[in-house]
Amino acid sequence: MSKALDGVRILDFTHVQSGPTCTQLLAWFGADVIKVERAGAGDITREQLRDIPDVDSLYFTMLNHNKRSVTIDTKNPEGKQVLEALIQKCDVLVENFAPGALDRMGFTWERIQELNPRMIVASVKGFGPGPYEDCKVYENVAQCAGGAASTTGFDDGPPVVTGAQIGDSGTGLHLALGIVTALYQRTHSGRGQRVLAAMQDGVLNLCRVKLRDQQRLERTGVMKEYPQYPNGKFGEAVPRAGNASGGGQPGWILKCKGWETDPNAYIYFITQAPVWAKICNVIGKEEWATDPNYATPAARLPHLKDIFAEIERWTMTKTKFEAMQILNKYDIPCGPILSMKEIAEEPSLRKTGTIVEVDHPTRGKYLTVGNPIKLSDSPTEVTRSPLLGEHTDEVMAELGYSPEQVSALRTAGAI
């Protein structure tokens, strides 16, 4: 069975997380991703957070599956010629260098267009055009600048960043969509184009409900779905809402049996309006179903803290999985707080390919995430990450270089 992106060749100039997330996803869909690295060093994450001496780190391996690695010294004139040959053969160049780095290498948009008018140049940057466009950005900076941190955490504490890499991996996912869209447009236009995904923009896109709430707050001065209502105060900006959803279906994280010793013995519980009567029956508060103070969603809003406290008295008598089993019988929305250990050991995630065990020649077997997007006609097979420069000779042969020419380029330090 063919892959969705069979025949698409990606020139991967990315490093660390945001860009490699993008190119790995394209590789999972079948694109031929050629990762360009510096000889003797490679992607900096090969050595970051190592748990085994002199072995590629999990940081690197989990972001670079299904790729080929070549080493090229782009400052070497002969190395630059190799890169030009690759640009002529590839469909997409993906980079997440500091602003202006590609231009300083001599590969401006205009030069790339001269070499290959069909080339799509896709970039991750910290910020889009504006006062901060030349600033260097990392994950947590993006979360802060994109609005996530100011709205995360509890009202009596500082802003909080999330463990989900919404700045790096989130932007990489956005960029992958932009690349596939540009490839589709090229089938009609015949031309390449530039694709930009700014990390601030990507985080903001994932925080759009908070921008919604900012406008609601400015209009009404209060947001009844937030835990600050009715006794707290609202300022000019959207406040931190703790574990509240901030949407039309109030939710909160509640303790379950064993919470005293297990930091993840919790469940997320949503008081969805259509199943309110069932919730009342389950927790033994049948009278709330008809009590005017609790019977309607609007009436319940001022009492949410008391309601969740009563529900928690029930959840604390059950493990999170026992509570899930009971609540699911009545279609009451809920979800266990799963630790990374529990997720790693979950058989169903192995079965669906969401978590995959990969064998590496120097690391041995390790777990990694698989493709989160499943295509029925293009199943993903996760293959190991490449060793540094492992495919240099192979790719050079595809470009038409003879073994003697490859040897000369290596002697000259070009590859």
C-alpha cells in the first residue's frame, strides 16, 4: 500500500523540537525526509538530556524517526554545491534557524527560486513580522507570549506553563498542515511558496477560547463559568481559571481514593447539563435534580464549588478507574488523570500505534509516540531515527555523485 506523501522529498534543515516535529510527521505520512546535519555534531539534541553515555538521546530519537541523515558543511564551497543539488531535487525545504540565518548562508528566497521554482520553503519562527520578529524563542517563551501562561494556573498564584509542548510541537503541527496545503496548491499553480508558522501565533491559535473570553469579559465585566464567580473579582484581563473548563459545561479535577499517597489519584468530572439528574442520583443528592437552586445550569453556576465538593465526597470513595466505570454507565463525562507511567503501560495505546516500541542499534529498545493521525489507506510504520550522517553516501549517489567524488568531498570536508 502506498503512502499518502510518496514521492515528496523534504530537505530538513530543522533542529531541536518545533521543526523536527513537523518533518517527522511528514515522514510518517511517507515523505522522504533528508535531515541535513553538521559533521561531527549534528542536531544539538543528539547529546542533550542523555541517559546513556555517547548514545543519541531520547530527545533526538523521539523527534527524528523515519528520516535519513546526511552531513554537509554549508560554509564549504563544495558543500554549498551539494546543497544546491539537493534544493533542485527536493520539493520542500523546512528550517527553524534564527531569523535571517538562511539568507546569511546565501540561500535567500530569490536564490532558492532560481534553483527550483517549485520549491516550498517552510519556516518556524518565534514571532511573525513586528517588534519581536528578531527575538529568539523557546517553548516556555512561546507559551507566555501566546497567552497560554497568563490564563493557566490558579487565581492566587503566578502564571503557569503547561507540560504539553504547545509552543514547539504545536507549531510544528501547524507548519506541517501549511506545507501539505502548499503542496496541494502547487498541483494547480505549479509554483512554490513560502510557509511561515510563528510560535506565538501557534500558541494563540490553541488559546482562542481565552481570546473569546477576553471579549466577553470586556462586554459584561464578569464570566459566570469561571471559579471567581460569584464571590471573586474580575479585572481587565481573562483570569486564571484553575481546573475549570471556562466553557458551557463546568468541570473540575476531584480527588479519588488513594489521593493521599498517589499524586495522580484524581478524575476530571464534568457536570454536563443533560445528565444532571443522573449525577444527582449517583452521588446520592437526588433532591438537587428538582431544587430550584440546582435544577438548571444557570442556577448551578453560583454553587459550583459546593457541587464539586459534594461530588468529590463520592469520588474519594472510589479509585479513579472505579469511578470511571460507574460514571460511564450513565454517560457522565469524565476522565482519569493518567500518569506518564500509566500511559506508557496502557495496552490499548500500543495496539493503536499511539505508543510504539522501537529498536535502535546503539540505544536498544525504547518507547516513543507514534503518529497521532491515523489514515486508513496510509498506515504509519515508525522506523528508528538515523545515526549521524548514516545516509550521506546513499543520498549523494542519488544526486549522481560517484564514489570517487564522494570520497573527494569528504576529504575536502564538504560532507
